[in-house]
Amino acid sequence: MKEYQAVMLRLTHHPRDDEDALTDLLNERSRGGWEPALMAHSGQPGGERLTVIFERVTGAERVMTAAPADLAGEP
């Protein structure tokens, strides 16, 4: 089974700040087991946004898709 999470990141038009914010977001989610699945950019009258959809495998499916090295410590 998969879980999904959507995050909207408001862009500031300062490339360095936007890059740092996106890097922080990706690193934070990665530590929780989330992987980016889809990104979409939209320009709204109130500002531009980047929408990132994250997914992660949960429960039994995670064990079935794990590499043998990941299971080495399990009995």
C-alpha cells in the first residue's frame, strides 16, 4: 500500500532562497521515507507555487520490496 502527501511551496523569485527551501523540503521528507513522485509548477495571481507530491510504501509491501541487504538484520 502507498501513502501520498502533497506539499505546496510558495516561490519567492529569489533563486537561492527557493533552492534552499526546496532542498530542505526534499531532505526533510526523505528522512521520513518519502520520495517525490510528481512536481507541478503553477503561476497564480498571488504568486508562483511548486506542488510536490510525495509517496512512500507502507506495511507489508515495504518488506516485500526491500533489498536483501535491508533485511540482513531481521530474523
